Amino acid sequence: MILTVQLSGALLGFLAVLFGAFGAHALKKRLGPEQVSGFETGVRYQMYHAIVLLILSFNLGFSSALETWIAYCFIVGTVLFSFSIYLIYLISLRGKRSKLLRFLTPVGGLFLMAGWGMLLYSFIADIV
């Protein structure tokens, strides 16, 4: 599991830099400032959670189900949240909209919040 989390963190970090550069150079010319800002939100959240995954991979043993679920929530949440944002704005370049993608973004956010909540719980459980 540790290797899976490390690979996921590294891949998500790599893709965050790639999508950030794509947004800054290719999309800035085709999207308005609000749309670019929205795209950058996806990149920022993706990078934050890539770093969190890497930190967790070096600090957790993933010997409990809770630790494994924390990682899964961060991975799934990041993919659903950030990638749905990217697709929303890329599809908008063609003048289209997707209700499904607009549904996936908050679902991804819920997964991210669940991951953070479980991480908080794991810290509190260690204290008590």
C-alpha cells in the first residue's frame, strides 16, 4: 500500500505541474480570467493532496483499515475533484456543459473532506 500511495502522490504531483503549465500557457489565451482561476483551483488542490499523499506514505504504515481509507479518500477525491474541474473547462471550450461533471466535483470534495476527517480522527484516537 505504501508504494501505491507514493506512486499516486508522485503521479498526481507530476500531472498538477503539467496541467498547471497547460492552463497558464495554452488555456489563458482561450478562457476568461474566472475560468482560468477555476482551472487553477483544480491544479492547486491536486498539488496539495499529492504532497499530503507523499507525506502520509512516509509517516503511516498503512497497517490499519483507517490509514488505508484515508489514502483512498485522498486519491479518489483528488481525481474526482480536480479532473472534473479540468474537464468542465476543457469541454466549455467547445461551448458545451456537463451536468455529470458538475456533480462529480462536489463528490470529490466530499471524499477529500472524509480523508481529512479520518486523518483528524486518527490523531485524536492516538491521544485518547
